[in-house]
Amino acid sequence: MKTKYILLLAALAVTFVLSGCKQNEPFDTQSSDDAPLILVPYETKSGLIGREVTNPATYVDSVIVTPSRYTTVNWYLDNDLVFTGMKIDMSILSGKYALTIEAVTTAGKRTTRSGSLIVNPAPDDPYSAAPSAGRHIVPGMPATLEGKNLSHVKEIVLTGDVFGQKVVKTITPASVTDTQLEFTLPEMEDGAYYVRLKDEAGKHYGADMLNVHNGVLALSGYEVFTPLMEWVITGVNLKNVVSVKVGEVEITELTATSTTVTFTAPDLATGEYKLSMRNADGSPVHFGTGTDAPTEVVTRATLEITLWSGEETLAWDADRIKVTADEMANVQVGSKIYVYFSVLPDGDPGYFDPEKGELNQYQVLRVTTPWWDGYDLVPQTDMSNAPSPFIFDYTDDCKTKVTTCGAMSLVGWGLKITKITCK
């Protein structure tokens, strides 16, 4: 009898243990004091994310965060809050936007994931993409938007927000073709405005942004110079510039137009120097290096001659980054060619292959000509761990190929090219 009681007590103990360990009741470890984490989208080496969609599709995306019960997710485009929630499903006009996903807990702790969102136009949509340096226009100055399907456009609408609710100016183009819109910018305050193209039915199409400047601004060409060579600095409202100071050397013999200042660079040793410019009334020229627009920047003297400069993502397109035979004519055999580049971060939209509909993440460079096969200057090279600049010798064979084919072209994948020089 005693044995039966012992067995009964053992069975009850097992029952209690099993009832307290059901697998469908996990132990909750979340707390409002936890630091937030964005688990999806995954973090890349650089922390950047890239998203790309094509109109008329909407931007649909979602996140997974922890602690999910205590976290709010905010979605920002160009620093404007556009949505709050774990899943976004929103129609956005064509263009490139800075995308930020923010996770905030009830305790006020936060983390972000940043990158870009590219919304491509539909094949028949009017569209005009801003150049890599951006659009910079002065009120009263004739301007041109270049693109495709622009013959459908009746008005250019400048707005102060992503969704076009804050209309600032509406402009009727003076001339309209399928690839160009010509107009004169009316008086406006300084700032960055979204460009929306309106057709005869009243429908709006995105076309990136436009920057308005009422002051004097130098935009490019000031970063480096070659001693005793012609130096051209470009910008807006530059016609009254009367002096340029490089280090301790002041230059007054120059030619100034509304968009350029041209002069002979001083004979200085290679190195870095402070650069400033002044107008006839003594006021300084600002430099478009960021939101602060300083009046003094650092420039660099170099013996390298710039053959091409810009900011282009490398692609398998021989016309995208090209230096013509005429532009290469003075490059001597035996010179070294320098290709300045940066490796695109994981997830950057520059990796997106529209034919495959996916991101192809690899980094290669091929220096060729518009005739491609049999006319390479440098065969396809893995650039994943290569330092910038990439350097190669300009041989007799290279010069013959460039002269025969009409140009030197850079093609490849996974890189952003900023400058090509020779020395």
C-alpha cells in the first residue's frame, strides 16, 4: 500500500512539471528599458540600405524591431516624417530620396538605419533626373531641364515637401520639346525645392530637386589645380568676382562670367592651400560644399591633369564614363593614368540590375573603348580590395586604340568614379 502512495505522488509531481513547461508559452524577456534594434532590413558593412521601385507601383517595405511591444517605427524621406508603423505602403513620385528608418522606444531610446530610395519613372512618364552635382539656379536666369517624354509637360511645379502639398511656384515653360524644358526662374527665396512636372490632365510626375541661390556661389572646380595651367571655377552669380586668393598669392588677372571664373593657377609647390574669392564690392564668395556654404575652403596643388571629373556609378555602358580622343590628344605615351573611385557600400542602389531585378554586389573595373572586345586598355580587374586611385601606364598601344576607336571608356560594376587624371 505504501508503494502505491509513493507512485501516486510521483505521478502528480510529473504532471505539475509538465503543466508548467508548455512549449507554446515562451518566456517574455522584452523590456521598455531595452535598447532598440532594427533586425530587418539587415545591417550592411556601412550601415546603409538601398531600395528601388518603379512607378506606378507603390513603395512597400517593412521592418522587424526589438523590443517590438515598446517600439515605434518612423519612416523619413529627405528628413521629413512620412509614415509611422512597422509596414509602409505608400505611393511616391519618381526621384531619388534619402531614406531613414527610426526605431524609438517608450523610454526614448532610439536607433536608425539610413540609405536611399530610388523611384524610377514608368517608361512613358515625363521625367528629368538631377545631375550628380545637383541643379543650381539663380532667379531671373534662363534654365533647362533635360529628360524624356517632356513634350507632355504643361507646367513646372516647385514644392516644399515630398508630396507636393506645399506649392511654392508654378512655372510655364517658354519652350517644350520631348527632351528639354526651357524656363526662367522667378524671384524665389534660397532653398531646395522638389520639381514636379504637370501634364495637361493635371497629373504630377516627380523630377528630383532644384536648388535656388540668390547669392554668389562657387560649385565646382575649386578642389584641385595644376600650377601654371588654366583654372576654371564654376558656379552661379560669379560675374562680379575680381580676385582669387590661393594661400598667400592673390590673383586679379581673371575673366569672370555669370557661371565661371577663369585664370592661370599660381606657381605653387604641390600641397594644400586655403582658397577664397571676393566680389567687386568686397563681399566674399561662398562655396557649395554643404549646408554651411563657407567662404574659405582648402584646395590642393597637383601635377596631375584632370581628364574627367564628376560622380558617376560605374555600369556596363561605354558612353557613361568616357574621355574622347580629342581630350586625350595631349596625354603623352608613358604617362600614368589615375582613376579615382570609391567602392559602393553593400545595399547601395547602384548595385541594382534592372534586367535581373536584383542587387549584384561585386566590384570590377575595365578600361576599354567604345569598340569593346579586342580594344581594352586594361582588362577586367577585381577592385574589391584595390586602393584609390587605380593607376595604369598609357602605352603606345593604348594611344593607338583610343585614337582608332575615338575614346577611352570606363565600364564595370560596384564602383563610383569621381575623377580621371594623367601625370
